[in-house]
Amino acid sequence: MSTALDTPTPSAKSSRFTLGRLLFWLAVVAIVLFCLAPILWQVLTSFKTNEDIAKIPTVYFPTQFTLKHYIELFTRGPFQRYIFNSALVSIISTIACLAVGSPAAYALARLRPLGGRVIQAGILLITLFPGILLLQGLLEIVQRFHLGNQYLALIIPYTAINLPLTILVMRSFYEQLPKDLEDAARVDGYNTWQMLTQIVMPLTLPALVTTGILTFIFAWNEFIFALTFITDASMLTIPVATARIGATSVFEIPYGPIAAATVVGTIPLVLLVLFFQRQIVQGLTAGAVKG
């Protein structure tokens, strides 16, 4: 038989509740700091003087802020050209992925082509295939068609690698849309292409944005293909250009300019995610709750 002593008092509940929330937020802060520590370290290093960078013991916060590394980054080489190269390749490959992947995903989701399940299984298998294993074959293709030191040498592989993921993601969104809208559009005389572009795609805008950003980030950060297929200094992308930053001596590692290049290369991605954050959240959470 329970007594009044068995019932927790409001103060006990409040203390446990407060302690639980405190532990929760401490865990959140610890995880955030753990994830952001490398980024914060690069940002601080980019503003340190060379003396602070080389000092032992390590100086975590700059004793004197300087913009020397950023100025050096753009004066020693055409870094603005590298930003343009990365942006051009990433934007074109992303548009190509969405332009080809969205109709293909709609065909698999709604038109039910012959052998559709086999095609879906093949696409899924390709997404599990490591991209680095395609390097030798792609190199042969680039050499055969004389694509070296051209933007197409990166645009075509980036589009091909990201296309299967685009198709799988978009197909899942198309299958979640009610077919009543499409049936009503057919009654009104819409053909398949008009239905896709005027009705279906606007409804899946968050999915398009989320998939496009994932594709863009991959193309922007890709290193191995850009290092292999591009040798002309004026055609380098940001990751390769950052790796090739040299110092005045073979015994010196230019930590400052490398950190500045890392920060400059990351800023466009951060701005992109912040600008489309609402669509990204909608795209990631769409379909999480059915009914």
C-alpha cells in the first residue's frame, strides 16, 4: 500500500528535471565543440602570425590578429580563378544531375518501365561502389577523348557519380506524392512532361534543393579526380590548389596560407547551407511521418 512518502515531492521532480536538462545541454555543447573544433582551429590559425603558429607550447588563440595569410593567398597565385573553376564545375554538374536524375526518378516511380526493379537494383549497387575504383577507367576515357585540362573532365565524372544517388532520393519523394494530382492533371490535358515540370517538381522543391546541395558539396570538395585529370595551373580547383600551396623553403610548411585557403573554400558552402536551410530541413524530414 503506497503512502505519501512514496510520492515524489514537486521539489524532487523539479531537481531531477533540472539535472536532466543540464546534462542534456552539456552533452549537446560537448558534441558541438567536438565537431566544430577542427573548423575553429583552422579559422584561428588563418589569423595568427607565423610566430604564433610556430611557437612552442602551442598558442591556441592569436596574440595578434593578421590578414597577411589571406592577402598572400590572393597575391601569390590566382586563387580567385580557382574559386571560379570549382564553382563552375560544381554548378554545372549539379544542374546536370538534377536535369537528368529528376525525369529518370519520375519514370521509375510513376511510369513503371519494363525491368524497373532491375534498374533500381543496378542504381543502388552503383551507389555502393567506391568512386576511387573508377579512377583508372575514367583516366582511359579522358585520355581517349582528349578531355584532359578541360572542365568536361570533371563535370562528366561528377555527374555520373552523383546521378544514381539523385535518382534514388528523388524517386522516394515522387512515390510519396498522391496520384490524385496527376490523375486530375491528365484529365485537364497535361502530358507527362508538363505534369512533371509544372505540378510534380514544384511540390518536391525541398527534395531538389537537398539533393542539389549534396551534389554540389561533393563536386566542390572532390580531390582525386581533379588532381589526376587537371594539370594546368590555371584550371585547378580549390582542394588541389590548397594542397599545392608552397612555402619559401622546403623545410617550411605554410600553415597560415593553407588555413586561409581552407576558410575561403568553406565559406561558400556555409552560406549555401544557411541560405537554403529551410528547404534542407523540409527535404530531410519529408516522409519521416506518414499518414
